[in-house]
Amino acid sequence: MGCRKVSPACAHCYMFSEQRRYGHDPDVVRRSKTTFDAPLRWPVEQKRVFTCSWSDWFIEDADEWRPEAWEVIRHTPHLTYQILTKRPELIADRLPGDWGRGWPNVWLGVSVENRRFVWRAEWLAAIPAVVHFLSCEPLLGPLDLSSSVLDSSGPHMEWVIAGGESGARARATDLAWLRSLRDQCQGVHVPYFVKQIGVVAAGGRGKGGDMEAWPEDLRVREMPERAA
């Protein structure tokens, strides 16, 4: 738990307000006392695990106990872990020694909120993984990935997630940006997942996550073939 803001997508991160509500300093990175090794006790029926929703798996402050976290993953091969980071430049030096072409139950992803941070996707694409994915949420500007990680010579991403921002200070996500990403993904047969359209696009109703209220052409929730 705990993190530091590194780009515009972090501006309204829910972690900071929630940690303060619980009486914690969100700028201090610490190891969870109750959930760190929880996957070791989960049933086989559990499928996908999204890691570090209140932090960043590769943040330097966690170097001391990250090897133990890798061991949790090693001993739960029936679970598929989705590891998302805004620090792809730190990944290579923090992978386990037997990573090879990637552990079969680990997907690696990066956040890309506008064109300034496409470099994160390019950096990620150079690191071996069974699934590389992008989280374009909150999407804060148009993205053209067709000449980099979604190029016609062979897409380097296996999954793209996109969505608008929620919360009282949410910034607008233009639906045209979501449609452009959809078209780019479909053009090279990369699964595309619209998580939510955002509170602004939804007219201030909830988080914009009610799919029934979306334009029909954006009701797209595809998963990689390795989703099982």
C-alpha cells in the first residue's frame, strides 16, 4: 500500500483519499499485514488476481519484500496475476531469476493515459511476458498506437483496456478517443475492453460504468485468449 504520483493519470487517484480516510499516509509504501500472502489460501476456483490496486508492484520502496511476493505467485500457478505499473523502466531488474520468456500465470501491463506516455508501452513490449497489456484509464487524450505497439508488422500488445475517469473532479474522456483505440485494436485483432466511459461522458451519473447507458458501439469487453 502507498505510492507516489508520477504522471497526470495519478492526479485524482482514489488510493490517496482512501488511505487518508483509514488514517494512513498514502505517500509511505508499506507491506499489507492481511492480504500479502492471501492468495496462498484462496480456492482453485479463483481465476484472475489484479495486484497492488493501492500501490505499484515495481515501486523501489517495495524492493525489500518483492521477492516474497514473487514466491506467492510461484506457489499459486492456478491463479493468473495481472501486474500493472507506471514504472516500466524498473521491471527488468526486478523480475525473478527464472523469468525466462515470462511466467505462464503473470500478465504485465502499463498505464498510458495520453501520447506523452506511449513510451511506457514501448518499454513494456521489449520485456518478455505471456500477455502484455495496456490500461488507458483514465484516458486523457487521443492515442495513436498504430505505429508503435499496435503496428501492422505484429502487435506487441495482447490486450488493451480503456476508460474514462470517475470521482468528483473527473476529467473528460472524449468518446472519440475510445472509438479510435477500438478501431486500432480491431485492425490488428487485439482484444479491446472498455471498462467505463467516465462520469463526465455519462452526464454525471455514477462512474459511467453502466454499459446499458453507453453507445452500443462501445459496449466492447474482449479478453485475451489466455483469459482462462
